[in-house]
Amino acid sequence: MIKKIEISNVRGIGTVNNKFECNLKPNRACFFVAPNGFGKSSIASAFNSLGNRNRIALDKKDFHKKDDKNLPELTIQFNDEVLTADGDRNEILKHFDIKVINNCIYPKVRRKRLESGFNIEIAELKVYDVTIIEKIPYKKTFDYKITEIKKIINSKNNDWINIRSLIGNIRFMLKANSLIKQFDKVSKFKKIESFIKLNQSLNENNLKKIESEDLKSLVNVICVFTKKNIIESTLIAIQLIYLYKKDSLLFNEVMLYYKFIFDKTFIDSFFYGDKDMWKDLKPRIINITEKKGNKILHKNYGIQFPNADEISNGERDVVVFLSNLIQSFININFKKKNFILVIDEVFDYLDDANLIIVQYFLNQFIEKCRLNEVNIYPILLTHLDPYYFSTYSFQKFDVVYLNKWKQQKDINIESLVILRNKVNRKTSVGENLYEKISKYFIHFSPDSYSLDIEEIKECLKIEKRTFNNKLKDLIDSDEFKTICLSSLESYSNNKKDFEPLSVCIGLRIVIEEIVYNLLDEKFREEFLEQNETLKKLKLAKNHIDVSGDFFLLSSIYNETLHIKNEQDNNSRLFLKLNNQFIRKMIKNVLFQYKNMVRT
């Protein structure tokens, strides 16, 4: 588990408010949520600076305040170990592979010559090419002839079969590759070499003379692929070992080419299954040339994009995301058992359909890592709260609010609201309790009410839930309302002693009370009987002018519908409340309420 991340002196993050408690669990998506301008991209830059280096390496523009005297540092608390990366060391990279997927758009200015002879500069939005495979290897084939192998082995008492078709099987050779190369060590090859010199026929009786754990592993792979017996598979293994020792350089070059073909087939399966999918945004060979001149230095395999304005944003973002995800999987080092994947605001601007698509591919990626016994920690940087959207459909995910609300919460108020949200309304006792909490505590009512503590206990007993004794302090609706209005007042005056949940409830009560007092008495009872604030406001609009701000602020006061146990409810609400324009709107509502009370 990654328990804490601390970043210093990277872009907008200095040495204050730079510690993030997170408790990231492996193989489970985690959203890092913060408003625009908080520094989410600074977090992405910090991880991106690690790369495959033995220290942090930042461009000058990425230093805090663009001053390279502000020395950058990234620290991760991984389980009980603290790992640090700075200008001199990178302990993080010893334990983790790291990949960052972020915005691929950049501005480019080109000159265009007019017919008049004047040059003008034209600004374009370009999209970086995505290189999935860097430096495509040259095609190489094995120099294999059964007659030559027989001469090299020089053993006529065994049945040396032709294995040309087997060494042409890419999947098999990639599986067997590392097992074959183990015999490069003299100590591991010694038993086989000694047996071959005896020129004996291999059989079940003398098999033990050459057996070793390494040879058994290779033979088992051959048995699975060829369906041949142990003796036949062992003779094939000996041929493969001699083929490697004959020309290890060529063997390695062939295996590099095989790996490219295997990876290319894997990549193409995502893009070429349907001729209409992704249109022209499909991987192809990209020639990398000299900056000056047309000499081809090498070839990459990836995706080249047209100008940003020539493709849809959603299509571009999905293809970039998918390409980077595939590239990450292909290049992951499975020797490291941990992988951090940082995704910077890719999810924020997609429509519902594309949002489902990228989640599908990310789930596939997580599963592939899990099957390869790699713990992946996907960090999704976003300004959107994932709890609001039904299209966030990860089976399990966590949320970390980077801009946390740090004051002490009122456990009594939170407990009462959660009780109201979770009560079973299918029972008469549950429905009755729900209605009373809603009517007298969550909404405005001109009447006071004291909840019967025994009624709460009875309801929870039926639902087989425990009772939070702290609720006894909030039985009286007048006391409840006083607490919420006090918190609303503190928030409006920019004080720190407010509780976000109380502010939301207080705002709802104040708005409803304003509208209630504006209504003619004959419409007030009908107003109170409506279950939801928006329904109350729409009803009132038939009789009086209702401020449009009251409707706009519904996304604030309706937050009470979403709070749950084991969730950082107040930080969720603080995400919206910590906005000066919203604060001004709420302050205006409170000002109107106070004027009405005075008169």
C-alpha cells in the first residue's frame, strides 16, 4: 500500500500543502480530486520526472517558480518504507515502474508565404505522436540447418529431428527464450556437454545424468507446445541450446524481431478489428529522420495525429489514452512487482460513451498486470468528483480529496443525515423516521420537533444496525437548526470554524424559509408538504418570483443526499464550497434571509 505522497518544488507545488495522505491499494483505481489550479498537473510532472533515471530530472520550466534553486523532491511511503527521489538519488525507481499519461496537445507556429510575397505566422494546435514501440528491429531469421546442428552436436546415437517449424513459432520462442539463455553459463551447460561427449543414446535410464531444474523448465515448455515425450523434448531442448551457443548475437537479434512482431500483433488487435473503428487513427510505421535532411535514423511504431482541430476531442483522447496504456504494458518490467500509472485529467472531458471505453481498457490493463503478478497503482487526477457520475463504473475505486477539509467534523450531524439516508423506508417504522428527520431537520419547518430516541433505537434494531449514542445531542430540531445556521454564518464570513455538511443543510433551510415567508398563507401548507426542495421551489414559482440562484445552488444543498459512511463527506462538499463565487452567492442568500428575519 502507498500510504503517503509528498512533493516539493515541482511546478505549482512548493513546500507548503505538499503532503497527501492516500492509502492506495494495489490493482484498484484511485481518483485524486482537486479543483482546477490546485496543482494536479504538478503531481503528474513530479512522477514523470522520474522516468528511467537514477534521479529527478526536471526541465527548467517545471521547477517551482521556474527557479532551479528550488530543489525538487518526491517521497513515497510504501508500506513501512519511505522512498525518496531527488537530484542525487531515486529510491522509488528501484521498486516501481512509472508511467504518466497526460495532455498531448501543444501549440505550433508555422510560416505561410502569401501571393503578395509577405510571410504570415499561423498558429496551430498539434498532437504529439504516440510511440508505442521505439526503434523497430531489423528482420532477422535463424541460421538453422539440421545437418549443421548434427555436426556441431556430433552425436549419432540420438534421433535429432528438424525443429525449423518450432523455432519459427514466435509465441513458443518468446516463452522459451529466457530459459534457453540460462545455459550461457558454463556451470549450467556442463552436464549436457559432458553427456554429448560420451555419444550415448538418451533414454529414461541415463536422463538423470543431464537433468537439472533449468533443463526441466525448458523441457516442460517444449512438452506443452509439441506434445512430445520427455526424451524427445529433451533432445529438442539440447538443439535449441546449441543453436543459441552457435551464434548468440544472431539469436538475440531474432528474438528482438520476434518480440516486435508479437507486440505489433497485440497492438493491432485493439485497432484493426473493425475497419470503421478509430478511422485513420491507427498505429503504423513512423520514420524518424535527422533534424536537417531526410536520412532515416530508425523507425518507430505508433500513431501520428493530424492537427487537433481535424479530429474530435473525444476520439483523440481515447486513442492517446489507449496507445499509452498499451505502450505501458509492453514496456513494463515484470521484474519489478509494483507499477504506478498516473493519468492526468484524461477522464474529465469525455462523453459518457468514451468514458465507458477508457474505463474498459483500464480495467483490462489492471487485470493483465494482476495476472502477471504485478501490483498496479492507477492514480487518476481529476477535477470531477467520481461519486456524482453513473458512468464511473469501476467495480471498486477510492477517492482522495487533495484539498482536504481539515477542521473537526460534527459527528452528530453527519450521523443523523446518514441515518436518514440509509433507513429502510419499506418498513412503517423506517418510513416514519425518514419523514420526521426530513421534515423537521433537513428541510425548513415552522414547527419544532424532538425525535424520540427510543424510536430511533427501535428502527435500528429492526434493521440490525448499531445505535450511535452521540445522536442524543441532536434530538431537538431547534438546536440542530441553530448549529447549521451558525456554520453557514461562519462560512459566509470566511471563517474557518464551519462544517461543510452543516453549511449545506443550513443553506437549504434558509432558502426554503425565505420562499415560505414570501408565499401567501394559503399556499404555505402545500409548499411544506412537497418532499424535495426543487419541487418546493417550482411550486412556489407558480405564485411568486423565485430567485434563479436558489435553483443554481441546488447542487450545494442537495449534497446531503450523497453522504455515506466510510467516506470523506466534508472534503467532498468543501471541493465546491471552497470557491469564492459560490461563497458570494451563498452570502447573498444569507443576507436576504437576515433582512427578512429583521423585518
